[in-house]
Amino acid sequence: MKILAIETSCDETAISILKASGSIEKPNFKPLADLVLSQIDIHSQYGGVFPALAKREHAKNIIPLIKEALKKANLSSKKITVTESLKKDFDEIFTHEEELTKKTLDFLEKAGTPDIDIIAVTYGPGLEPALWVGINTAKALSKAWNKPVVAVNHLEGHIASVLFNKQQNEEKNQPKLPTLALVISGGHTELIGIEKWGEYKFLGGTVDDAVGEAYDKVARMLDLPYPGGPPLSKLAHKARDSKKENPFTFPRPMQNSGDLNLSFSGLKTAVLYTVKKQTDISKEQKTFIASAFEDAVADVLTLKTKKAIKKYNYQSLIVCGGVSANNFLRNRFQDLAEKINLPLFIPDINLSTDNAFMISLAGFLNIKANSSNVLKDQEKIVKLKAEGNLRLG
Ligand code: KG4
Ligand code: ZN
């Protein structure tokens, strides 16, 4: 089957086309297109993501990106006749946003109906105005092409990102069940237990800031640009490279809480006090603060992960989400996995941060896990809603 996936939950407009066959345990994946258009340059001047601005950018870029993805995938297509009734349906779907209706109709007249089988779209969690752009586009295309839709939870997308691995491709073993997934991103820090694909159990998570959010905020304290994860980890790397002893140390919040919850707000405040205490903070001091922050993050993340594995006797570990692009954390989880002799699955770096390829993988997972996840009926498809606070498990 060929899956066209749409992801617009935050500040990346992303489209992918995946050819998938086989089972979840033994899948065969062939990526046909994988495009990510980041809005980071637009949002970074404000130090964070503005929902209305994100929506505007998604609306501007989504159809051109779909066009480009179809061109890349080089799929055959059948002609479409745009009828008055389709125009009317589009008006309703796009809630009379004329620009999107017109753009989509123009696109359809040229592109026709491509040889895809299903549309996967992220419906939450995320910024609702941004999510709506992807959902409405999926609805319109589903109507015009007469294709079913599978609605995907963004967090399940992050988890599914490990099902594909460029180096080993199909021959790679898939995570053995039951598996534990640690999702670490800009909006989430969650431990999720998976007994069976498609069934998730929330075991614990942050009680305040997400770990990516903490990275972004601490980065700002150190005068680094948004998003702060990559520049902060670069800085920390310098401190480690210097081989000098780190004069700073930060608390490990909730390490003895007895449950599987985490907290990053206190750690962030501890960094803030330390930064404020320095008069004329030097470049070197900043590198040590960054490194001490990463040490604390890695300690609490690995500690709670280990605890969850022990408690539920998981057979493998998945670490995913934007923050899993971090090399220091990757190494720390590698060490943990070796120590407790557990297979570890971390996505390829370019699949760690938001993308649509992971949404097509999660779409495949959903289709295989339960056929009722495939929405064929237009009556059901039009009811699909953006769910900003959607949970997993
Ligand atoms: O998964 P993602 O792309 O978007 C959300 O779903 O939130 O995650 C974005 C988050 C940001 O907070 C960003 O600073 C963080 O992931 N991030 C990193 C790294 N790359 C991205 N954090 C630490 N180290 C990195 N290398
Ligand atoms: Zn994400």
C-alpha cells in the first residue's frame, strides 16, 4: 500500500509518501518521498512558536509541498473533473478560506488522482490552528480522490519512527514486545508501555516542563537561539572536550519520588539562579553550565527509564522524539541498554525531530493493528477534529 502522510502539528510542514507491505513484525518499507519544511527561521526571532503564524505558514506551503512529494514519488495519476459540488464541499471543509480552497482545486486539476491508497494525518497533540490545516487538507483530498483516511497521534508517530532504519532497513529486527517507549520532545516527556502494537499505557511523565522545553529555556538563559537543544548540546560538548572538572552541579528532581514521574522546572530554576549569580558570565562558564544541565537531564531520564523496565520487565527500549537527536543522551541510553542487556531502538537522527515519514509509519501501524482505524466513510472523515491535548495511553 502507498500512504501519503501529512504532519502540521507544530512548526514543520511535512509530507511523506511511503510504500509499505508485510506485517508490523516483518514490515517492508520503501520511502518514495519525505519532505520537511521548517518554519524555525520565522519563529526563532520570537523565541518560540506562534500558533497563528504557524497556521499561516502551513496554509501557504502545504499544497506546494504535496505537489513536490508526488513529483518525487513519480506516481501515475488519473484525471479529475472538478465539479461545482466538489467546490462547495471544499468551501465547507476549508471553512470558506478561499485561498486554500482555490489552491487545492487548482492543484487537483493538474495533479488528478495519484496512485496512493490512503491518507495519514496527524490530528493531535499539538497547536490546534496548525493541526487544522493538515486535517482539512486531508479531508479535501480524501473527498476529491475518494481515498480513506487514518488519523494519527503525533506521539505514536515518534514511537513508530524506530520501525524504519536506513542502514539496516527491512532486515532489522523490530522492537520485541512488551516494549517501553520514552518520548522526549518539545512538548512531551512520557514513559509509555506497549504490550501490543496500537495499545499504549501511560506509566509516567513530566509533572511540569517537557525536557525539550527545558533545553529551550536553559538555552535562552545562555543566550543561545531557538530551538535551544542543538546549540546547547554543542556547548556542553565543548566542556566535556576540555576534560576540565565541571565546577557546577544541578539537582536531579524527583529522583526519589517512588513513581515514574519526572520534573524539569526545578532544574531550570536552579540553572537560572546559577546564571544570575555569575557576574560577567564567561564563555567557558556557559559550556560548563550546559554540560551540568545535560548531566542532570541524562541522569533522571535514564534512572526513571531503568525503573520502568525493572518494574514491568520490558523486552526492549525505544527512545524517541526531538530530544532523542541529542548525541550525549543517545550515548547515555546506549550505555544503559548495554548494562542491562536490553535491545535499544533510537530513530535515525533525521527522523527524531518532527517529520511526516514517522506519521506514515504510524499510519501503517494503525492500519495493521486494527482495521477500524481506517476511515472509509466520508461521514466519519468530515467529523475528524484537531485535538490539541490528545494523549497516548
Ligand atoms: O519532536 P520535536 O521535533 O517537536 C515536538 O514534538 O515537540 O522536538 C523538538 C524539541 C525542541 O525542544 C528541541 O530543542 C529539541 O527537540 N531538540 C534537541 C535536539 N534537537 C532537537 N534537544 C536536545 N538536543 C538536540 N540535539
Ligand atoms: Zn514531535
